[in-house]
Amino acid sequence: MAANEIVDPTEQNDASLRQKLLQVVVPVLGVLLILVAIGGIGLHTYRTTRTGVLQLTHRLLQSVQRYVVQDVTAYMGAATLGGSFAQDFISHAPAAFTQGAFYSYGATMLRLVPQIQSYYLGDANGNFLLVERDPAGKGLEYTQLKTVGGHKIFHHDFRGTDGKIIRSEENDAENYDPRTRPWYANTIEKKSFAWTSPTIYATTKQLIVTGSVPLVGTDGIQRVFAINISLNQLSQFLDSLKISENGNAMILDSHGRIIAGHGFEQIVARAGGDPSRMTLDPATEGTFRRVYDQYRVRGAGSHPFQYDGRNYIGMAQDLPGSDSWVLLIVAPENDFASFARQSGREGLQFSVVIIVLASLLAGLLARQSRRTERVTRELRHERDQTNSESAALRQIAETPGILDPKDEALVLTEAMARVGGVQRAALWRLVHDGTALICEDSFDTRQTAHAGGFEISRHEMEDFFKIVDAGVPVTVTHAGSDERTAPFERLVMRDAVTQSLIVHPIRGTVGGRSEILGMITLENANFAPHLVYFLDIIAGIAAIRFGAMGTTGTTGNEASGSDTLPASPTALPEPRFDESLMQPPVAAGEIGKGLFPSVAVMVITFTDPVMEAEDEGSAVLPLIDRIAGEVQAIARRYELFSVKVAGHRLICVAGCTKDADPTAIWRLAEAALVLRETCMMLLSQANIEPIFSIGMDFGPAMGGELGNDPKSFNLWGETVTLAELMAQGAPDVGTIEVTERVYQALRDHYLFRSRGSFYAPRSGIGRVYVLATRR
Amino acid sequence: MSDTGTTSVNRLAGPMLELADATPVFDESGMPPTPLTLRLMPGECVIVETRDMTRATVFADLCSGMIHLLKGNVRFMGLDWTELNDRRRNALRGRIGRITRRAIWSNLFGTHVAMMLKQLHHTTIPLETVTTDTEHLCERFGLPGIPTDVPGRLSEADIVRAACVRAFLGKPQLLLLEDPLETSPVDLSQPFLESLTEARDRGASAIWFVRDPTVWQRYRQAINGQWRLADDGLMTIRMR
């Protein structure tokens, strides 16, 4: 039954699943959680570090910016402060010393301040003085605009470092007039310090910017003092600034033209030396252009932005003391945050190492748990096995007459089957001087059924008998493919669809000498090797039984194998072929063969009366005889067709005609009522409980005379079966139970009590009635 | 008939039913909270005498794991009812055959459904086999077939027969039988004792609750123990 149960309550699947979950899933989940935690911590650390680094970078860039602003301011201060100083210094000098004051001041400043290229001094009268570094030496070059013969010339005095004139030159001034120059005109117009747009200085080919201040000398003449500052120096300065690995700075003027910055020489070359064309190129200076645009929209400050898929930090700052110049700084964010990423990556690598170690530990833990579980399971299995063996041995020990060959010892095969997990276990005994093996008992666990009695002979399977004769346990995994066991498999095992076979000899002592008495066979056994001792015990018991059988010769099986039957003590009477209490009325012409359309059948079943003493069996014989006589009388009275007795049953039939006989059922019902009354009366007179019940059916049946001399009439079919079923299933003793067909036929004349609807596998659902009495 | 002539190999090594100081909750069961101890081995049959059959029904419920315990435990086939989940508990109850005095028949379905439902619900045995087994048991208990009317339309005797068929159907491992013989209008002792003996031979255990000590006297020789169930618990009676 257990095999057919949808849910096996004894199974441990739930617990096993839970254990597997605990043993495998939990460690894996733990590792995953560690993974997620480490990943989360790494990400959080990376973000925090990055934010911190960016803040730090921002501050650093601000410092750099301040530093640059200070430097540029100082760089340009030479012009602005120098201009203010020169304004006072020259304007207060006597007119005769104006030229000398200019030269002295200019020479000193040129020696001290490297970014200053030259100094100009022009006046309203068209005079022009210039001091600059000697392009060919370490001294200075003093230039004065002179008019010689109505023609303007530049007179150049080249002085050494000691101030002495080394040489003098003159060249045509080409009508140069300082008053027409932008530096002079702008200053006069502005009347204060003014910047002139950058220009290329003719002598040095360097970009310069000119700052100039107006001044009026003691002689009342309007003068303009101008300072040329080299922007190349500024570019070199900006280039030398290390903002970051890829960070750069650049200075633009108010018109967006590049004043100084990284790669200034390339910029100059690109613009062809024209300062007005030195603007930002989107192809090479896209990031600066973006910062400059943001500066123009949002003003000075820090402007982080993304360009070409990368994050940049951009800063813009106005430069005080300049001509509305702006300092731009651009640095890729990665230059500063890359170490945070590197740190995160390294952290992740360390985490992976930790995870691998943790996974390894989790795996070991899971493996250990599984191993422990397996060992526990094996222990449990062994404990169950031990319990099973103990129970089986106890059962064998408690079985009465286990050694008595007269008693069947079914428990032996059952015990082997249970302990060994065997599909079929059998005990075989060698008979006929070892020429045959007879199966004493075989137990099939699938069918939970015992069988036995079949015999296999040596000439059918010589090799198999050799195994038995060898007296050594043999295990064959595929009995069908082994030559020794193939015939046994074909004859015995194929029915049960078993494959493996264990043959264990039964060795016993006969007549003082040890010999093989038989064998144990186990089919499809899940047999542990250590259980051989159990087979030895069973074999020992079987040997005692077989030995006893050999001496007493009482086995039914062997007796049945003998050729002669035991002689009967008395001569048996001739077989009776006809058990009829009443012969069918052949003369009436009713009898026929084949199908009778409307046969009424009544079956009366008797159960054995309760006997208190053994000799009462013969005492009731007259009573039974009297009942039989009454039955015959009733049958004749109601013209029944036949009455037969068969063991405990009495079968009365009416209506065996080829044409339907509507009175048949009525006659039979009358007979039933009378018979019941008669039986009740006779039994009560004998002080016996009513021990009979009656069943009736009405319908078509097959029948005919069978056999020769004498011929015996027999009837069969569903009607007979149902009448028998009614008699067996009668609700109480002494009741007449009938089918629905009988009820339909007789309900107008008799009283019926419904018993309900019943299902019978062969006839389906039908109503059943109890015939009470006449109306 | 697949029910007969076979011996189950699924014998238990330990007790089939074991009550170890099982103390029922009074509010739930109405049984006094006294510890009950009983040990029933496979194949054993014990008589439990009680004047009150309602108490027998509650005791059978207790054996079936349907009553909560204050302490102790009830184990059937080595399994503690409280340690099983609902699914396994219900499946385990499928191995119990019961005859109860408590009205259990529902008029919503035919009697055949009530008789075969346990088998059809708990097992994968084909309907044909269940029907055949049921029909054989019906025949044994004196029914002309499997009753298909609703139980309310069956006679009292047929209901008792149907209850017996229902209890013995499906080779139950434990039989909790509230005596059907005493109240039966017909004598069912023969098939009842036949079925009981057959089940015990198969390894099943049985508790036969009786009110009238005379009903089981015929079976006296085969009884393993006699107990009395009263307010003060379960007491053993020395068999004479």
C-alpha cells in the first residue's frame, strides 16, 4: 500500500531539503552577502574618496589660481607700478635731465626685471626715446629720434654693462612719429594708465603688450611713458606651472584673444604672428573654449563640466592689474580622482581574494556538513538495518513450529526479503537425489504474495545445479547474460522481471555427513555483504527443516511428485452427475437449449448452524432431509422447472421456455414465501437460528442439457449470478432479497421494501428490494 | 481479491501505536488531563472498555493525532504526530481505519463515495482496484454491492455494514474500532472478526472499544490486552 500512497508520511524529504538548504544555500548566500557588502563598502569608499579628492582638488586649483593670479599680477606689476614710479620720477626731473632720468630708470629696470622688453618716452613735440636690451650683447641699446637735415633718423647708442658707449649706429626713422602710435594716442586720450593691444615686437619677434602713462614734465610738455612687457615670458611661466598631469592654464584678453598659455609658440605660428587671430581653436583648445563660454555666461568661478565623455574641472578668474584679462585653468578630473579609482580597484582585488577564501571556507563547511549528514544517514540506515534484523530474528524466533516441517515457515522468506531489501526471496530444496530443486516457498515483495511448489530439474540447467553443488554463495548481477544462471532466469526470474541473483547454499547433515540440501535465492537484492550471517541463520533453519523432511517424507510437494496415489480405504461410489432435487420435466416439452428469455431464478444459501457438540452434525441430518423433502413438495406445487442443490446453495428455476412465461416469476415468488415460512418453522422447531437467506432475479439466461448418460440440465448467465448475489447480500437471515426486475414484475401483487441502490462491477448500479409478503 | 492472502513486509520493528504520558487538553477534548500510556505492537489487538462511547471517540481522536496534548506524546508507526507537517499528518491518517459511533456520514454524496474516498484521496490505486476491493468487502459484510444511495436512505444495518467496509478498506495499519456489533441490528460478528484477524495477520494493530464485555468473548483467545478507559485515565485489567 505504501507504494501507492500519494504522500509517504515516513519520508524525510522535507527535513532533507531543509538540511540541504542549511548546508549549501546558507553558505552560498553568506558568500553572496559578503560579496555584496564588500562591493557596497568599496563603492561607498570610492565615492567618498572621490568626493574628498575632488574637494581637495578644487581647493588645490583655487590655490594654484591664486598663485597664478599673484604671479601674473606681479608680472604685470612691473608695468603698472613701474609706470606710476616713472610718472613721478620723470615728471619731477628738470627738463635738462629728463632724458637722463629716463635712461637711468629704464636701464636699471631692464637689468632687474627680465619680462620688461623696453621703455618708450614720447612727447608732444614728436621726440622719442627708447631703451631696450642689446639684441646682440649683454648691454643696453639707447635709441633717440633725431632730425638731421630735416630728415628723421634713429640714433642708437650701444652701451656695455659698465654704461660706456661701445658703438653707435643710425638708421632712417622713416618719418616715425610717436604721437601717431597707439600707445601714445590711447594714453593721451585716456589721460591715465592704458594698455595697448598685444603686438609683435619687431626686434625680438616676441609678442609684447604695452602699458603707458601720461606725464607732464617741469617744462610743461606733455609726455607719455610706455613699458613693453614680453608675453612669451608669461607663457613660459604658465607652462612651468604644474597644475596636474594634464592640467593647463591660459590667459585671454577681453576680446578672447590668447595672451599666454600652454603651447604659445604653436598658437603664434598658427595665427601667423597676427595677435588678432590668436583665438581659441575648438579642435585643440575645446576644453578652454568651454570654460571661457561658461565664464562669459556665469562669470568667474569654478565650472566642472563634461567634455568628450570625460569630466573636467574648469576655473576662470579675472586678473587684477591687467587689461581685463582672464585666467583659465582646465584639469581632467581623472588626474586627481584616478588614485581613488586605483585605490577602489585594489580594494576590489583584495575583496576578491577575501571572497575566494570565504567561498573556499563555505565550500569546505558545506562539504563537511554534507559528509556529516551522509555519515549520519548511514548510521541511521545501519541502525534501521540492525532494528530490522533484530525484528526479523525475533519474529523467526517467536514463530511456533519454525523447525517443524509440517508447518509452513513463510516467515523465513519474508524475513530475508525484508532484511535484504529483496524483490523475491525463495527457499529451494534438492529432491530426487539432487536431480531437481523444488521451491518450498517464494515470497514476492511487490505482490506481497507467497508461492511455491514449482520444480526445476538438473537436466534443464546443469550449470546452475553446479553452482548449487559447489556450496559457495554466488552473486550474479545480470542473471540473463550469465551462462550458468541464464536458464534459471528464463524459467523462474523472467516472470518477476528481476535481474540480479544471489544463490546461497543450504548445507545440512544427513545421515551423519554434511551435504547440500538446497539453496536460497534472492532476486534484485540490495544486500549488504555483512548480512551473510543472516542468510546463514536462515540456511541453518531451512537445513533442519529440510533434514526433517528427508527423514519423515511428509512433504506434500514431494508426495505429489510420486507416481502413485494412496489407495482409498473404502471404494468410492460412482460419481453423481446430477444433483437435482427435481428433474426437468422433459415430457412437458418445455426443455430446450440456448437462450431462455424470462427465467426466474431463486437461490437459497444456508450457513452452517452453530454446533455445540460434534455429534450434533449427524443429528441435524434428518432435519436437512426433511427440508429437502419440503422443497421438493413446494417445487411440485408451484410447478418449478428445476431445483438443484449445490453445497450450501439451493437453486430453484422457473420459466425455462422459449417463449416468455409471465407466471414463472409469480410462481417462484410464491414458492419463496412458502419455502421461507416452512424453513422458519422447521428450524425453530429444531431450536436452530434461521440460517438461510434467499435471493431472486428474473430475466434471460442460457441453459441446456449437458453431458451424456445421464444428461444434466444447467443454467447460467447474469440472472443466475444476480440471484446468487442477492442471496449472499441479503440484509438479514430469512429475508428474500430481489432485484429491480423482480420488483417491477411483482410490485402489484407483493409488498417490497427498498434496500437502496447498489453497485456491482459486472452489472452496474441497480436497486435492491426485500420481498416482504403478499398484498 | 487483492486484500486477502498476503502478508505485508512493512512490519514495524517498534510499536505501532505508543502513547507516552499523553495528557490531553481538557478544554479541547473533554477528557480529564490525566496521562495516558499505551503501547501497541504490530499485530496486537487490545480491548478498551468504556461506559461512554463518546469518550472512546475522543480517545480514538487522540490516537489519530487530532487532539492537542499538554505533555507527553503520541507516536503512530514511530512518528510523533506533533512533529509532522499537515501534509504528512493527513497522509499518515490515511493508514488508520476507524469505526466511530459519531455520525460521520454526509448525505451530500452517495455512500460509495464516503466509503472509498479515503483510498482515492490518499493513494494512486486505480479506481477499478478500489472498487473491486470495496465490492468484496461489501459482499463479506452482507451488502449486495457497493451502496450508492446517500447514507440517510440506507437502513441502520446497512450503515453499520458500510462503516465496517470503510474501516477495513485499504489495508489500514491501525484499526480504531468503536464496537459495531453491539448496536448492529444484524449479526456481523463473523465478517467483522474475519476482517480483524486478517488485518492483524497482515501486521495491523487494533483497538476495539467496547461497552458490553460480552461482545468480544468469542474472540477472547486472540486478545492481547484489556484496558478500561475512565475519568481517571486508562487502566489495565487483568485478563481472566
